[in-house]
Amino acid sequence: MTQGIKNSLSFLSVHSTRGGLAVYISSDESQLNFIVGKSFIFNIDTKKTITEVLYPKSVYTTTYGIWYNGITDCTRSYTISGGFSLTGPYKFAKRIYNGYNS
């Protein structure tokens, strides 16, 4: 999964797939729940990582779900769910729901 955007982290966990895309988190630390790491969107057909998902000013961002909403104005629409922490792991986290258009 490291084609496209470079992802040199050691561990990877795919959390959800829909509409040809997947969301995953990658980390250098082996962990059961992958709280500390970086989140990415992956195109299953092209086998390339499209982009990193990073909530503004966050220390960590996680992605757990992706939903395919359909096509609007000739663009595929998705909703991504996850969470983020502004201070570090296990301290203060919030949920996020965000749109993504490919």
C-alpha cells in the first residue's frame, strides 16, 4: 500500500473499504488499536495511497470508516469518520466526520 504517497511506517491496519477506496492507519509502533499513527486514503483499483488524512493542528488523526455517498456533479462523494487528538494519545480525543470528493 505504499505506492503513490510515500508511507515508510512499519505497521498498517485497514479499517474500512467502500466505493473503491479504503481508509487505513499506519504506525511505527505495534499496537492493538492503532491510536498513535498516520491515517491515509487508498485507491483499491490503482493500488495507490491518495492522501494522508490529517485534522488541522492535530497531533494524531485516525480514520475508521468510509462510506460511498454516490456521484454528485460528476464527482464521487465519500464520508470519512475517525477521530483526532490535539494533545497526544489517550489524553483528549474528538470524533470527526468529513467529506471527501475524488
